[in-house]
Amino acid sequence: MSGASKQQTHSAQTQSAQIQPPLTQSLQTHSPQISSPQTAVNKNSKTMVLAGGCFWGMEELIRKQPGVLNTTVGYTGGKVENPTYQNHEGHAEAVEIEYDPKRTSYRKLLDFFFRIHNPTTLNRQGNDIGSSYRSAVFYTNEEEKQEAADFIEIVNASGRWKAPVVTTLEPLKQFYAAEDYHQDYLQKNPAGYTCHLVYFDSYLK
């Protein structure tokens, strides 16, 4: 796996928390499958998938947003089938977000996403290096793709970052839920590793 520094940090954190299950157990506790709005808990909710570095910190900030009903961390964007934390080459660490469209929106969640990670560093967030940590929006239709592209223009025009946005727009094919011990990680381990924070106020006026 790429991003050796993060892998070492993850290992230290999981060992201290005593939550490192054997790989075989991890595979038994989650069933990788394609993700779609139809799999949402609430039939009136919608889902979106975002990647912006280590999924621990991303999930912890996003889950607290108004209108967010559920979050799941996992892997997407690669070719490896049934990826695991030890073997997910090509996949990004990502967060699947289930939200109530009556309380928030795709646009508002994009706004928050571009405020909690650095979208101008290619395949890197903080000390985490590699394509697993790329900034990406995984769209399910052309409307979402266009809305994300338009928002990237807003971010670039804001002048808040010293370099242009490198966030990729990728079609969502399959989202594989990560092992159970990664889910809600920072809720279980408040002192755990994160490189995410809220950098700016809203881009929306």
C-alpha cells in the first residue's frame, strides 16, 4: 500500500485501541457490493461518494453536518475486486454519504468537502501520500458531474488556495465498504489520527 507514513500511524493507532482483527475476520464482517441510492436506509434519501485523504477524518467531519443521515467509509475507483485495507491498489479511500435532500443538498455537501481538505495537492493529504489519498468526486450521473465541475470553478475563482484544484471527477462504479474497525473510527478512538480540519467558511454567498 502507498502512503507508508499513514500506514504506520494507522497501525500504531489500531494497536493502541486493540481493534486490529485478523484479515479473515475483517472480510467476514463486511460484504463489498455496488452502492446506489436504492441501498440507502431511508427511501427518500440520496447518496454521494467523496474522497479527500484518510477516510477516518473525512467521515468524522462529514457525519456531523446537518442533513447527513449515515456515513460509510470504503474503497472505490480502482480495479481490484473485493479490496481490503491491505490490498486496495488503485482505489481511493472514500466516504459514502447518505443525506436528506430536504435538509441539505449535493451542492452544500460539495461546499463542505472543499473546505475540509486541500484539493490542490495531487495524490496527497498532509503526510499521507499515494493515489489512495487523492481528491475525487465520484458521480452517478451527468448532472452530478456538471455540478461538481461547476463547483471546482467556484473554488478556483475564490483564490483561497495557492494552486489550482486537482480534484478528479470519476464515475462511481462500485463502492466497497471498508472493514468494520474503520467505520466510525474517530468516534471509537477520539485521539486517533486525522489530518482534516475546516479551513474556510462557505464558498457559497
